[in-house]
Amino acid sequence: MVKREEGQLIAVVGGSGFVGRHTVRALAQRGYRVRAVVRRPDLAGHLQPMGSVGQIHAVQGNVRYPDSIARALEGADGVVNLVGILAKTGAQTFDTVHTSGARTVAQAARAAGARRLVHVSALGCSTTSAGQYGRTKAAGEAAVQDAFPEGVILRPSLVFGPEDDLFNRFAAMARMSPFLPLIGGGRTRFQPIYVGDVATAIANACEGRAIPGTIYELGGPEVLSFRALLDRTQLHTGRNRRYLPLPFWLAKLVAALTAPLPNAFRPLTVDQVRMLQSDNVVGASALAEGRTIQGLGIAGPHAIDTIVPGYLESYRVKGQYSHYRG
């Protein structure tokens, strides 16, 4: 492990989110002081028990307001940017969060004198991506490379874990609906990675175990089709729902018709359907060059079947702990 000074301060922008809370815990366990930069510090109290007294502190910061980020990053030795959205909500647009927001954090990290910046992007992002999500993520990477060239960029595939919006969403659909949508024939491939492994990779990069200025692609030990992900969900919840094939054009139409609904009640957005048209796996060049999760010191990332059954238990047909009751 790389030697570091005790009590270094790492600012985690977006520290109260799904990946954020695991990252805060991983950094605190290594002795870092952690400053969670969030829009609502009053709602980030759940982070404090992850460290010792005074080790974790939440402060206000919004990537749409550069001054707030500049204040939040003052004195930070390292910065982690985890801010991202899957769908537009009010002023939170893809451009303002993924592109302008990434530039704001990188510039503020440079101005604050931070020694390291870890920017979490998304696997498969590209300036030619079919979805706006992927295009703005790629633009955000370019902004980071321009403002903080030695920054490390991590591109995870779908991230799973107890609070995810992946297996939990499928499980909730299987509990409520007699069928599950098989979009595009269910052939799109993914390489889901456990959130704890992503957090470990981020912490390792903060310790200097990543090559500066490098883009790493993070995927788990299995490559699965969209249908296989649904199969695993059904297996671990004890369900047996039928699949309803939906061609991409029809899935986009359904997504467009449900656009007026709150994001929490929409099955998918049009942009998400577009993303489903492309595989989301670690590329050959990243594998050949060692720019993977293994290259960040994680030799054996967790498999889906070692993590997912535990948190999908509450979705089982007879409820949580049903297998204990017989």
C-alpha cells in the first residue's frame, strides 16, 4: 500500500449517493478525513457513523454553482467526483451535471491545490453515443482532462449493490407485474460490478495506485445479456414471470408516453432505451493495457451471486426470511 500522511483530506463530491456512501466508508476505513460535498448536508447524516468522531463531515456544494464547489474543496488533498444523473430533473440536466459540472469540479480541484482527482464516468460513453447520457459523460471526461490532465478517470459498467437501481428495480417489477419487458430481444451485454469494488478502486486511486491521466474501465467477473440479468433477478427472488419481447422502437414509444410521470414511476427513459442498444463491457484495448479493475489492485471482484441474493430476499414470493420458515 502506498504510504501517505495521516489525516489527509479527501473531498467526495456526491458523497451521499449510492456509490458515494460506499466510497466515503472505504476512505474512512483507511484513515482519511472525508468531506462529503452534497446539495443537502442536512440529509447526509447517515455518513457520519461510517467513521470515527469528526472524521466525516458533510458540506454544501452544488456543481451548478462553481463558487459553492470552490469553497467545498478548499484544503483538500484529493478530490473524487461522483456526481451523475440517469434522467433530467428540473435544473439537473445532463449537460449541467455531466459536462459543466465535471469541468467545475476539475477546475476547483486544480485551484485548491489538490494532488489527485478521481473522476467517475461511465463505461461505453462516447461523443458518438446514441444517448445524451453517454455523450455528456464523454464531454465531461474531456473537460476533466483539459483542466486536470493527471486526473484518473474510472468508467464502471452497471453498478450493483444493496441500494442499487438495477436488480432492485427488476425485482420490484417482477413483484408487481405478470411479465417483464425483454427490450431488444434481451441480447445487449453488460458486465455488472459490485459497488464495494468500485469504492475500493476509488480509494486505491486516491492512494496513488493508479497511473495519472489514465482512463480505467471497470467490469465485474461476468458478462451477461439483458435477459440473463432478468433471469438472475427471478432466480434470487423465486419468481417465474413471462418475458414480453419489446423491440427498441416500441420500448422508446412506451418511454416517451410515460415521460410526464415522475422518474421513480417510469420503467425507462428514451435515453436509457437508446443506451440499451449498445453493449456495455470492458473493451479489448483496456484489457490488453491493464486499464481494468485488476489494474487498480482488485484481483477478484465480487460475483453477482455472492452479493445479490442477500438484498433481494425481501422480494421473495413469501417475503423476507421465507426460506427459514419453510
